[in-house]
Amino acid sequence: MTTSQIKNPTRGRLFKMFADLGPYFRPLQSTETSLFFDTLEICLDAKQEPELRIFHGWSLVLNINELHFNFKRFDGLYNLAGEWVNAEISDANQKKINSSFEIFIALLQKLLTVELGLSLTEANVSTTPIKNPATSTPTTVLQ
């Protein structure tokens, strides 16, 4: 990361910056106005073949505004259909998910502040699974 502020970065530049954060960014599930991130934090059935495994983790949609970014987080189960769904998460697993998310948010905040000079805020919290922004409008994702 550099200390110079980028003015009005292109979509490609934004995608490159977010991809550099690590395995969190999902460009194929992102749009011009919403970026999708997630992590499969805890494998619930490690003895299964990789394509048959399900996970607990978090997903996040980052809504792009002119002066700042806001995000909405969802914790749940990533199922075999490749969807995030509601699920009971044990306290121990929730601690791991929270820790992973805190690390990601710190990296994201630093990137947005240093590279773009923009802030990050959390949108209204909901337990509803986040829909794929590529197939839904941002207004249904972020309230």
C-alpha cells in the first residue's frame, strides 16, 4: 500500500486492491456498487470430500458510496449449494469467526483509509443471509 491518495479509482483498480487483501474478495459476486467478501472459517465435516464440505464463517457486502463505504455482515453456514444460510453457531466457533472478521475489518479499514482516504461504517445489522449482490440490488442488501 502507498501513502498517496487515489482519486476516483477505476473498478479494475478497486478489484485489484481488494484482491490483494487475501482470499476474502469474490469478484464474480461483486457489482459496480457492491463488493462481496466471505471466509469459510470452520469446516464442519473435514472427513468429507472437499466438494461435499460445509462451513461456518462470515460474509460481507461492502456498499460503495462517494464519501465512504458501509458494510453489512452475516455469520452462518456456507452450504453445498454455495449459499450462506442461517445456522446455530457454537460460542467457540463464533469466537473464531469474530476473530477472523476483526482481522479482515482492520485490513479493510487500513486499505480504505490509506489508499482512498475513505471511511468504513457498519450498516444496520440483520440475521438475514446476505444475497449475492450480482443477482440482487444493493438496496435489498444494505438497509
